[in-house]
Amino acid sequence: MATTVKVRRWGNSLGVLLPTAFIAERHMVEGTVVEIDGLTVVGDKPRRRSLYKLRDILKYYTPPSGG
């Protein structure tokens, strides 16, 4: 049975979430080792990451004084 999942960013890594039904059918638990075979990429192209970083945007920010 094929299952479709979405690749997501977790920190500096990429990962996938497995649906509960998929896990239950295979009696999987945390630490289960899986083998990925027959990988097919479908759907839209990955979104481009932002060209701007928050630290660069805030570099010239001066907070308002007093109040």
C-alpha cells in the first residue's frame, strides 16, 4: 500500500511524518528502522527559501525613543 507524505524542515534537517494508520498497520514504534524504496517525487516544485534573513532586515532598525 503506497502512502503519500510531505517532506518538512525540522531544524537543519528534512523529515516526514508518517500517518497513524500507516504506523498502526505495521506495528511501528519509536526507534523502528525503515527502508525507503521506490521513491517517487510528485506535485509542485519545492518552494524557494526567502532571500532575506531577519537579522539582515533588522540591521538598520532603530527602536523609537522615549514614550
